[in-house]
Amino acid sequence: GAVVSQHPSWVICKSGTSVKIECRSLDFQATTMFWYRQFPKQSLMLMATSNEGSKATYEQGVEKDKFLINHASLTLSTLTVTSAHPEDSSFYICSARGREYNEKLFFGSGTQLSVL
Amino acid sequence: AQSVTQLGSHVSVSEGALVLLRCNYSSSVPPYLFWYVQYPNQGLQLLLKYTSAATLVKGINGFEAEFKKSETSFHLTKPSAHMSDAAEYFCAVSRPSLNTGFQKLVFGTGTRLLVSP
């Protein structure tokens, strides 16, 4: 199957700093990418959907100025957590799909963010 | 390390028939287990989850799953398929962390459910 690479897998940062998470489709063109977060002991929640070349669509309750998503190319989407605070500490995971694999969804390995 | 195996990338059923989607997990510690569904052009949605309480878990849309430790399985079932159930289903396992509460999800490769009239 296809590979979705997510980097970094773990990041610790100070409160007030910004953190960028990358999601790359290594062997297919990802026309759509999804970003999720998981709070401790809870299930995965969709944050936003991004289509290449257009603005991301955010789910209700997700601050678009806080979580900046850029899907500038067919193989890369980035999520930037701006002015991170401890309550942003969470597990973030991306997924991607493309025509080469009949729109099947593939997941990145996730990023655990800890804000001190 | 934890892992999930979903047998069958595609499952086809007739409307009204039983739905059975298989998931086997591997975990060195008691796991949390999840089933997610992705409808066309949408993101993942949680169907149900097992977090060490009742072994038979009921979810949305008439789905349920049973945790069987002896078989390391968490198969998803629905007594009667509906056309609207056609979607891709993902099984996932995570390891609860008592210290941080964080858990890393590991997904299966997904099973596409096809429902014919």
C-alpha cells in the first residue's frame, strides 16, 4: 500500500511557540488530506480537511487561526499549531488519499505534541 | 509493539444480510480498540470503542463489536446491512498510558464494505 510519512513523531515545545507538523504522501498524489487530533483517553476527532491548492475546511469548534493548514502541493500538507499552550498537547495524525489508490485512505504515524 | 490486521480489503453483502468485518490485534498490554468509518468524501467517524469495560460494545447505526481476548479479535457486526452502510471501515488499537493519558493509535489497512440491492 501507499505510504504517508508524518514528521516529527514526537515534539516538546515551550508555551507560546509555534510547531509545524508535516504530512507527506511518498508514492502518490494526495488530492485530499485530513488532520485529526486525539485528546487523552478519547477518540480521534477530525480537525480539518484540505484539498490541494485550496483553503482547508475546518470542523466546527476548531480555530483556523490557531491551527494553520497548508496543502500547497500534491504530496505535502502541513499543520502549524501557533502560539501553542499546554491544552494543545495532544496526538495529531494525518491521513491522505489520491486517485492512484482509488481514493483509499492511508494514515501517517502520528505526532505527539507536548507543550510545557 | 501494537498492530492490527483487518482480513479482507473488500467485503460485499446484500442489503439486509449480516455484516461481519474482521479485526485481529496484537498488543502486549490490555488494549483500547476502536472502529472508525469513513463515508465517501468525508473524514473518519468513530463507530464504537472498547476501553476495558463491557466486552460487547454497541455503537452508532446498529453496529456492535465484541472484544475476545482469547482470540485477540474485535470483529465488527451488524445484523442487517443497509445501502447507506457502504463505506470504508478501519479498526485501530491503542495502548493506554496511565502516566500521560496519551495513546498512539495504530490503524488497520481498512475494509471497504460494498452493499448491493
